[in-house]
Amino acid sequence: MIQSKSKTKKYFLKLFFLALIIVLIRGIIFSWGSWVSSPLVSIDYNTHAFIIKESYKRLEKDSAFRKDVFPLLGAILLFEGITENLTGSGPDAILNSVSSDHYYNPKTKEGDAPKQTSFFFSQLKDSIENKWTQVLPGKSAAYLAHYIADMSVPFHILGLSTQGQDTENFINSITDAKGRVLLNEKIQGNNAPFLGNNWSKELQKWGEAHKEHSKYVNWFDPWYYDDWSSALSTHIDWERTVNHVSSASPNEYSPVYISLLKKKNPNGSQEIIKGMTKERAHFTRNN
Ligand SMILES: [Zn+2]
């Protein structure tokens, strides 16, 4: 009896991801954001919350889903979203994570998003199975969903890690003798305005942010600093152009997940989630 109950729990935990991935694979998201509102216009920019709601709707339709055990939608949404001044309980709030958690560059294999999804998956599973009250399952589900979703944003699969260097060392490590920062295609992506783009201005801006929040700002995403204010950068501008459209009801699970399951990974579901996160980053990079 106990064993079959725990099997059921494991099954519907998987379903949560599947539902989430279906939403992503269907390509309904044109842009991203976690802002609850803009300082200028009251619009819901919280695409992460939109994805959670869409995934939850699909999950509820599955016969294996148990509402009495899985965190309620409201409990998950409590841990998503930030305000204009970057506060809140979602992972985008400045003290709730470090920038590398939101990135994975499949060309260089740098970035911690796969590690984070695997961590929050296992925390979600444990917190439900062992009825932990100190670790909120809603938070684990929200953070897990957030980091997987980030992998569908073209600007979250580019850039490079600071490797823990201080501001000056990192700046020097990617600046050439002529003072130029010529990032290669692996770092800047293949849609840079022109080849040989000099990113030194962006790197200087990154340096100011790094000096202020050295622990948090441990990743250089050139597209985040390409305007006088990060709020107007190419990265944020893309995320702001939100188009929240529900897809038609999907009737199948993510092919990426299915193929990883078939590989029978000896390290179990945590490795599958890690693999799925990487696969999603590859998919975004190649499309
Ligand atoms: Zn993020």
C-alpha cells in the first residue's frame, strides 16, 4: 500500500515536468519575463507565472494527478514574480539566486541551470514524500519550473561564467591588447549585429553591476548590458514583448523527455531532469 502510494507520487511529479515541457515545446512563448507589472504601464509581464498556470491546467487533466498531495497552484505561484525594484519571492529577485543559475550555454557547457533543475526536482520529490514542512514544495515546484523555462529564452543560453574571478581580472581575461572585447560566436550567439562586434562598453557596464553585487552577478550576458539601462537592453526588451497565448490542448508528452527515459539513465530521475534542461537549451540554440 505504502509502496504504491509512493509510486503514484513519483509518477505525478514527472507529469508536472511533462506538462511544463509540453507548453515549451509547443512554442507558444514569444517572450519572457517575471515582472508583475511595468513601472509605466500596468501589464502582466509574468510569463513564468503564465507557464506555470498553463502547465498546471494540463497536469490536472491527467488521471494520475493527485491534488491532495501535489502543491496547489496558488502555493507555486507564491514563489514566482518580482516587482520593478527586483524584490519578491521568485528566483529572479536579486538575493534569491545567482545569475549563473538562470543560464546554460550548450556550446561551452557552462551555466548552472541543469544543476538547479535537478536540485529542485529532488527537493520537490523529497518534500512531498516525506511531508517536510520546512521545505515548501510550492517553492521547489516554482523554482524548478522557472529554470527549465529560462532555457527557452535565446539570451539565457549565451554568455559566459566569471569563474569566480574579481571584476578586474574577469574584464582583463576577455579584453585584448587593443582594449577590445571580441566575443566569439559561442558566447555572443550568431545574431550579433555584425561580426567583430566590440563588447567593451557592455563589459564596463557589467563591471559596475559586478562591483555592486559580486556574488549574484557571476555571468556575463552581453545582451543584458547593450543599452544605457539594462531595462532597455536587447535581452529585457525581448522578454518584455510578451505574448501570452495558450496553445491548443496537447495530447502527448515531450519527445525529449520520452527519449531520455528510454536511455534508462542509471542515476535516475535527477539525471533525466538535468538532461532535459540541457536538451532544451540545445533546442533553443538550434532554432
Ligand atoms: Zn530566470
